[in-house]
Amino acid sequence: MAEDTHVLDRPPEGASADWTIPQNWDAYTPEEHATWDRLFARQAKLLPGRASEAYLKGLDALRLSDGGIPHFEELSERLMKLTGWQVIAVPGLVPDDVFFDHMANRRFVAGNFIRRPDQLDYIQEPDVFHDVFGHVPMLADPVFADYLEAYGRGGNRALELGALKQFGRLYWYTVEFGLVEEAGNLRIYGSGIVSSFAETRFALEDPSPNRIRFDLERVMRTEYRIDDFQQNYFVIPSFDELLRLTLETDFAPLYGTLLAQPDVPVGTILPEDVMITRGTQEYAEAKV
């Protein structure tokens, strides 16, 4: 099912107006199912003791270890019973307004293609392993499920106010690359980390990156890398606190403040940052 690109400017032929398509589960090849199983097996060995309790509970509750690429209808049936979310197939990256509308209505969009065997360690566009293994277990957690719905509701407002870049950084540094503190230890919950064999260890154990206490305004000012490991990770104290901040913050005046300030470059430490780990930045500097 893999193609050269899944970045589209309009719904492809056969897609609905909301960009949804059939998953076409029966069209997956044995090689594609084997790719999922290989990716799953190596992450399943790595994540205990590193992933958040919420993620691990979701992984177990949704039975993603049953073998082969999950069938979205069966997965959605289990997920709906837990938090009212469902997983829907899309052909690739969808427009922002479509993405936000689905999320606000508890529909998680997932690509129906899977990476090639030679792309096990890196793929630029999110595939079914990133989307389902990385994201969906967290949707089984009621608090995080509420957070993603709230994020979806705020998305189109950010578009209207010209603050999509700032709002997108909140998603990046939480949903994709977030860390959480649990019982005095750092754990990963961001999908970009839990679905990556290399970044799972890098985010928690490597001395290179900064690990900074989460601050909403700081996060929304901070640039990020899309092509390599992160130089900054932000640590939330709990999912309840992340949800509370999202629900209680009046984002309109916050956007006004953010748009009047310069962006914070990748890897920068600010005087007011609460540091959990001050990184060496050795990894990033070696790439220069």
C-alpha cells in the first residue's frame, strides 16, 4: 500500500468529502502485516519501564498485540466502549480544518498505509504504525481522550486567529513528543517517541537533550525539529494538569502575546525555564 508520498491537496478519487476512505484491510499483504509485527515486537520489549502507565494500559486494553495490522472497525469498537473515540482511515496528511473537526468529534484519523521494510527506523510521513501504535493507546485513557477532544475544538479557532503555528507546537510537544512525570520518574507518552525504537531511549536516557518543566506559553513559542531527535522535551506533571490548562486557558489573548514575541530557537534554554535535565546538546552539535 505504500506510495512515494501521502501529502495531498484534495481528497483522492473515492474519498468522502471529509477525506475518509475505507481502510481496505483485506488488501494488506503478508509482508505488510509482517512489518507491523516486527515493529510491534521490538517496541513491546522496549517500552515497559519507559512508557507511561496510561499508554501501557491502553496498549493492553485495545489488544494491539493480536497480530498484524489492526482492523480499524474492530479497534474502534473496543475504543468506543472505553472513551467514545473511533479510528478512521485517511489517505495521508489531511488539511488542518479537517483534522481539527475530526478530533473535536472524537474521530482519530490514521493513515492506512505502512512503511516499507527498509524504512523501519524512520519515515517522514505518519503511517499506520505511527498513528495506531503511537497514538491510539493514549486515547483509551479518559483524561487524555478529553484533552485531544479539547485540542480539536481549539484548532479552528487558532486558524481564525492566525496562530496555527503556535497552537501546533502544543500538539508537537505533548501528543507527539511529550514526557510525563510518574512517581518521581520520567515516562514517555508522545506518539513520535513510543513508536520510535531509537527515540524511546534517546528521549529518556541520552544526556544530550534538555528536559524542561512544561509551561504553556514557553511550549507554544518553541520551534522544533521534524527530521531528527528533539533537542528539547517538555515534561508535564500529569495528564489531569495538561487537560486543566487546556480547558481553563483563554487562548485568544494568549495568541496576542505569543504573536508579539520572537520564536524560541530549537535547543535554547531560557532563564525562567525549570530544568529537569540540562542537556549536553552533544548529539545536535555533532550534526552541525
